[in-house]
Amino acid sequence: AALYKIDGWGAPYFCVNSSGNISVRPYGPETLPHQEIDLLKIVKKVSDPKSSGGLGLQLPLIVRLPDVLKNRLESLQSAFECAIQSQGYESHYQGVYPVKCNQDRFVVEDIVKFGSPFRFGLEAGSKPELLLAMSCLCRGNPESLLVCNGFKDGEYISLALVARKLALNTVIVLEQEEELDLVIELSKKLCIRPVIGVRAKLRTKHSGHFGSTSGEKGKFGLTTTQILKVVRKLEQVGMLDCLQLLHFHIGSQIPSTALLADGVGEAAQIYCELIRLGAHMQVIDIGGGLGIDYDGSKSTDSDISIGYTLQEYAAAVVQAVRYVCDRKSTKHPVICSESGRAIVSHHSVLIFEAVSTSAYEVPALSPLSLQYLVEGLPDDARADYNSLSAAAIRGEHDTCLLYTDQLKQRCVEQFKQGSVGIEQLAAVDALCDLVSKAIGAADPVRTYHVNLSVFTSIPDLWGIGQLFPIVPIHRLDERPSIRGILSDLTCDSDGKVDKFIGGETSLPLHELQGGGSGGGKYYLGMFLGGAYEEALGGVHNLFGGPTVVRVSQSDGPHSFAVTRAVPGPSCGDVLRAMQHEPELMFDTLKHRAEEFIHQHHEDDDGVLSAAALAGALARSFNNMPYLVSASSCC
Ligand code: PLP
């Protein structure tokens, strides 16, 4: 556990159990030992067709943990409730979940259900997000907020007004000044009185990677001048009472409470000013930004870490709002936050298999082949070889390295010119590897090939270099003997993981083997990827999403129950997403198979029957694009 810093990034949800496997603690600190869920057992249940009740589904796998999701929501809520109570704050906290972080239907439905007792709502940033938020909130608490952010056209605004008509507690947040005219016009036309918010462009700037949208030059929000214009216009049309919410977002992964308090304090001043100007303000919406400590370092100067706890975050927000409002004798507003990353990151674990390694094997060089090699080399290469041998006998390591490089380079050149044969070149490679290994200069880092697409499942790693904790989910009672990097299935040099938390350029890994706790298989987990990764993933090389299972804690013999299992998109599905028509493709290929068999007079019962070919084709369309592991292969 210490090697992979699991206590740092994983607590209180992930730990290593007595079998050396990673266990989920679904209720965080309140989890009892018998409630812990062993991730390897989930993988076996889901993937093994032979185990009793095994589902025989293909990896990679996303394990969703609704109990963890619930615990995150409740922890956020109780952190704010505690801060509100201890500071004598005279209003309440009422958060919303920005669906962009993970729009999966069951994630959003769970959040609405779990958050309903404390009026937890949703935030949408586009028309389809608004549609899904509207339909999910129909089954939620009517007081829950539905915050409409993002750039809007008339259709978006009309939809938000309709949502209000449907008695959903909808707020249209102005991101651009021009949106106001549309809101005024459409609300009159539809005879629906809107609740309006403004997104302020704060002067407070978050300087990390995720803060590029903050500050005066940020992409979103209204400047001070624009906010004043909005107030005047609303006043002119008799709608200033509709302005009720102030929103800002200084960026994701806010590193410190000092920066947070600075931003919240500035926004609270604007809030008080809007009240002074006559708006009927009710809510201060502090946006997202509550961070995740991906490497467990608690550092305030890194994009992947944060220097505060949930409790410290909530306390800093409540204190900053209260301080400003008290000085201005302003009634305390409802505090809303749009935390996405902090709510959904922990609840899903991506599990994938390492299928092979670039195992470093030195071919046995018999004295005979060595002699053949040396005798066949051109004179200059033979001279290099003799110098290398002499240096090796003298034990001069640096000189050995020099001559192995020289010998190799020379032989490659001569191979290109045709004066060295392919067997000689292979033997030179082997000899040089042998020497490097003998003098301890061989590159000790191996490449583990993983049955995964980085582009589909960890897009932020490829896109912005974000690091996530990646750890074997079993064999953690065994000291890893190898350092490795991961290489995915795509034929793209960026499809690799060669940077890891803690500034490491390789990961401690175990030797792949035939036996062991995984039945010879080696499974790795990527943790804390529940936010953004699924929403951003693409289909590079037509690798679609993983299989997804929903796993709840249960008091049964396994301490868990798989409550939903959805296989990942098949080859046919991903082809369809690119406008191909798998059914037609299948028919064309089947027809071709029949023609081919007919022309070659193969009888239908033969090995190459048309039906057998069609069956193989159908399986290929129906299976996922990922590698089928040997034991689950048909
Ligand atoms: N609200 C807005 C307006 C955002 O742009 C974002 C994300 O960037 C969020 C909320 C969610 O932020 P986070 O995931 O950091 O909580």
C-alpha cells in the first residue's frame, strides 16, 4: 500500500485487505470489515464465464459504486451543515451536481435520489444536459435547484422556461450579456416569469491548469460593467425581482482555501451590491472547484493535489460569505456549489488487464553462433567486437558500453547496405543486450501491454497529461520485482502511460505468471476517474467504452451484489457510431462468403462452410473491440 501511496489518495474508500487485494470501503470511515468489497472478486464474478453466477463479460471494466457516491454526497452536505452550524450562519447549503462530469443516466439518477432529502439539484451546460436534468429532477425534490449554465440560444432559454412551468426550480444563469434580451423576450412570449442568475467574471484568478477560464480575461461570465447593464435593463422592464442568483466559477481543482476564500469574498461583495441595487438575491452559487487529491500529497502547488479537506473547504466558504454579508448587514444567502469532480471521482474504478510484457529475454548464444557471427562480420565490425571483448575481460564497463554502441551502429549501417545478414544482425543485438545486462546497463523498465484504450478511458491523461493513481488490484502482499510502463491497444504512440503519481516515470509491477490470485491474470485499476473521463473519451481506433457494472454493498456471502451489468459497445455499435451499417456490412460479407465457397466447390459440411464463416463474422460484429482473454474466448 505504501509503495502505491494508497493511504494518501485512497482513504477512506480504498485499502489493501489481508489477501493483498484492493478493497472498497463503501461507507468510507463507517465501513465495517465484513462490508468491504474485494475488487478482484468483482472482476472474477463479472468476467469469468465458468465461476458460479459468473457473467462472462469482457474487460475493460468500469465498476460503479453507488454506496461511495452516496457517501460523497452526504459528506459534502454534512461538511457544509457543520460549518453552517458552528459559525451561526443563518441560511442553508443546497448543492447541484454539474452533469457534464459524468452524464451516465444511472449516475445522475442516483445523485438525484440520494440528494433528494437535502434538496440536492443539477446543473446543465447544454440543451441535451438540460433535457436529462429536467427529466431526472421530475423524480426529485421540487425545491432542488436546476441551474442552467453555458452559452444559450432561444431554444435553450425556451426549454429552461418550460422547465420552470413544469415546477422545476430552474434558474437561467446569464453567461453572456446578449442572453438577457432573449430571456426577456421569450419569458414575455411564453408568459413564464423566469428566475435569473448572472455569472460574474471575478478578478480573483486561479493560476493552475484548470483556472484558465478565471480572471478578467476568462472565457465566461459578465464583467462588472455588463452586470450593471443587466441590472438596469431588468429594472427598465420591471423584472429586477427575477434576478436572484449570483454565480461564479474560478476553475476546477482550486488548490487552497486561501484562493477559495479570496474568490468567494469577492463574489459575496458583488452579491451584496446587487441587493443594494434592488435585485431580490437569494442564492450565491460558488461553482465547482472542490478538488481531489489524486496523488495524496496534500500539496497546494500542483494541479493534481489540493491542500484542504472537505470540512476545511466548506468552512472557508461559509466564513467568507458570512464575513462580507455581516459587514454589509445583508441577509445570509443560500449557498450553492456545483461540485462535480469531488462528488463522482471516487465512485468508479476502471479495471483492465495487462496481457503481456516486452519481456527481456536474452537468446542463448552458443559459442558456435558467436564464432559464426564474428567470422562473418566485416573487418571494422570485427575490430569493434575484439575491442569489446578485451574491455569486458578487463572489467571496464564504460568502454564496454562504448563498443557495444559502436558495434551495433556499424552493423545496422552495414545491414542497410546489404553487407550484414539478418541472422548476424539479430546475433549482434543479442550480444549487445547480453553485455548490457551483464554490466547492469540494460534498461530495467519493461512495457506492459494493457487491454485498454487510453484515448477512450483516460482521455485527460493523453490530452492534458493529468495523472491518476494506477495500481495492481491484487498481489499487493507480494513485492513487485519489475518497473514498467503501460502501452495500450491503439496503434498510436500517445496510447501509453509513462508518468505516474509521485513524479514516477514507471510503476512497480509484478511478473506476469500462470498462477496466482488472479488465476494467472494481472489486473490493474485506475482510480478516481469517475469525473470527466467517461464524458470526454473518444473512439480512437474504434475502441468503444468499457463494460460497466454497478456494484452495491450487500450482506450476502460476497459482501456485494452486481445490480446492473452493461457490456461495452460491440464492434457493430462502434461502427454504427461512425455511420457504417453493420447489418448491411454483415450481409455483404456473408454473401461474399457464400459466393466464395460456391466457386471453390467446398461442400457445406467442410471446415470452411459458408455458415461457419458467417458465424465467425457475426461474432466479430457482436463482440467488443478489445482483446478476448484466453480463458473467456469462445
Ligand atoms: N460549474 C462550472 C460552471 C464549471 O465550468 C465546472 C467545471 O469546470 C464545474 C461546475 C465543475 O467543476 P468541478 O468538477 O471542479 O467541481
